Amino acid sequence: MSLQKKRHIKDNNITTIEKEIYYFYDWLKNHAKLTEFDEFENLYNTYKETYVSQDYKIFVAMEFYEQENVFITIEGAIDSVAREMDLPLECIRIDKVEKGNTYQIMDEILKQIQDNRLLIADITNKNANVYLEVGYAMGLAKSRGIENQIMFFVKTDEAGDVNVGFDLQSYQQNRYKDIKELKEQLIVQLKVYYSKLIR
């Protein structure tokens, strides 16, 4: 659907994010003199890449093998908070990034961590790749003189115990027994995080 056709929607039915996208569209049309953004999908992709603050982009570090239900849960929690708080939150996992076939995956992982403020790390099973991404994010935070912007999640075993690396034992971890509990905890954490950020 073209943006011109969508403009008939009454203002009181449009969210803050939609209004911001329309403002961006008007700016492109009237000031930048760009006409190729009449299709909403093209405009929205450009909006996300150039206009949305890194504060609202969330990189997810997690083990991929047989963990799709965990990612879907994380994505659903982020989407729920985005709607409730009217924020343009974007969930990013490296294997979901469309970059073609020629880029170096480790370079892209490091770039995504650099470009996004918040990192959600599921450290269940002590995956080496996840630990590398967490360590890189911690080093970046230290070099920038800011607190770690990392939320740790770990699944407990049947006895309620967890097994994480020694270096991460002192960090706050959100422990969950199933994906329902994971979603509930993540929603709470995200609301607290973004409530402080947008004050």
C-alpha cells in the first residue's frame, strides 16, 4: 500500500511511531526531494536504518541449535513492550540479518553489538560464541565509560540449578524454567530499562 493511500487514517488512530514515520516521509519528499519511498515497506526499512536511535535496537546473543522457541519468545516479549510503550524496538539476531552472501559473519556480529545499545544474552549451555559476544559488549561498555547494557537469561535444570561460567557468576541473571517464565521476566526487565531511558 502506498503512503498516500494510508494518509486518510485519522490522527487519533495513529501511534506516535507511525506519526514519526509520516513526518520522516514528508521530510524526504519535501526537503530531500526523494520520491522512491512512496511504498511503505521501502520507507520503513530506511527509517529503521537511518532514523531510529540505537537505543531501540536490541541484539540477541544466544545458541541457535534447537532454540528457535526461545528466540520467538524473546522477539514476542520485545514486540509486546514496543506496543505497550509505543517504542520502535527492533530485535536483531545475527542469522536473521539479511546481508547477502559475501559479508564476514564475525565482522557483522561485532558491528551489530557496536551499533545497538542493549544486548540480551541467553547464556544457557555456556555457548562459546555467546560468551565471546558478551565479552565484546562488556569491553565496549568499559571503553565508552558506561555501565554494561546486558540482560542475562539462563534456563534452570530440573533441580532449579544453573551452570554458568565463573566470570559471569557475579552478574545478575534472570533464571527461567520455561519460555512462559522467560517472556514474563523479559517484559518486566525491558519495561524497567526503557522507563529509565525515556524519562
